[in-house]
Amino acid sequence: MAHIYEFAILTAVPDARRGERVNVGIIIFMPDRLDVRLSEVGKLRALKEGRWEDHLTTVRTQLMREFAEGESAPQFLKRAAMIEDVISFSEVSWFSIDREDQFEDRVKAILTSLVTRPRGEVKPRVTQINSEIASTFRAAKVLATPTDTIESDRKIFRNFTISQEEELRADFILKNGAFHVMVTLDLRRTAVNVGQAALKAITLDKSTETLRGSVRKIAIYAAPSGAQQFRPHVGILTDYADRGQIFNWLDPDQRGQYTRMVYDAINGPHSFQLGIP
């Protein structure tokens, strides 16, 4: 049975005049309490000197004390924002697990992706799966060029920014009435950090907030047949992609379904809705 948990990221703005901010933790809404995890105090101290460990500990205690059982996550965060002037909260997101023993892995993946991962300018990493997908679309003459625009040209664009602040990018995107947001994950290695899957999933989730219009969320991964060690990675992507919109690039049938879907979106009417023929 699936368990769904709502969460929000804690962001600190130590000096409102400078406007610099850093993600410092996560707040998870449990059935009867809050689970508040703090991290990255060192990055906060780099922005402004102070006893930030003590401050964050106080904030954590206060949040847990103020929470009322049965209160909705948005209601609580709205009320908490009026109590604390240094810490702000992201919009409420969620994750799901099939078993309770998956909880810590999911929380760790979110922290790795949104709190502890390096900040600053990030150059998109060109993975093997992205190169192969781009090559396929380039051969079909549907991969965008620098002179194309997403609003007027039915082309596939690469490395499209979903959230500048959180450094989230879709690996590929197409607009045809709806935005078709595509993320990829290459699992052709013996080990891949589950945080990479979480980052892709969060990119899909965030796209529904930042893009104006309907959004179709698609995930493409490359995993060898029988690679059971990557079931958690695929599970995370499945949670956030639209139903039926996750494809294994290494499976010929699924690859064909994915590429046909994209070509239909490019050539079909403006009101095209995602679906597999």
C-alpha cells in the first residue's frame, strides 16, 4: 500500500538586504507530527556570521511545538511564516513510498538533490542517453537549432530551464499546446545515486508550477534488462511522470512508443493530448 508524505524545503535568508538565500533543511508532515531535518549550516554561516546552529535548533523546536495534529501542510506553513523571519518555506510537494523502510532513502534523496547538492552555476551534463536521444531527433530533423523558439516552432529543445533558482532543467522539452517535459536517467552503470532520480522527479513536479499552460510529464531511462538494483530509481520516476509516460530507452518496443509519441506531438493538431497509440 502506498504511503504519501507532504514536505517543504526550509530556506534561510540571513540578510534581507542582500537577498542571498540557502536551503537548510526539510520539513516532512507525518500523520501526527513534524519531522524536521536540518543541514548545510556551514553554507548559511558563509553568508552571514552568527550562531546559526542555535538559531536553527530553536526554529526546529518551535515548528514541532506549534504544529497541530490534523492541520493541513499549507495552513501550517502560512502560519509558520508569520512566526519566523529568517526561515521561509517552499511550496508543498510530496513523495510516496510502497514500504516504510523506503522512507529514509527518499528523504535522503530529496536532501541530496535540493539541500546538500552544490550551488552555483551548473553546466548540464551530457549523458549517453541524452546523446542518443538527441541523435535520433537530429536525424529526423526535429531537434531545435539556436534560431528556433519554443513558442513558435514545433521542435525538441534541450536543457530547458524549469527553475533558475533551484537549478532545475528538463533534458528535453516540446511545446504543442501543452508542454511535454522530458527528463532522462542513464542507469547503464553498476551504481547510480538515487538522488539523481529524485532530482529528475522534482524537475517534473516543479514544471507544473513554473510553466504556463498544461504540462505533460515524461521520463525516459536506460536500464539493462533484469537490473533489479535500479527499481527504486525507476519507482521514483514513475511516481512523478504522468501515468504511462515512462519508457526504457533500451527496450525496443518502449523506445518505439516514446519516439512515435513525440513525432505525433510534433505533427499532430495543436490540441494534441499525450497517449500511446
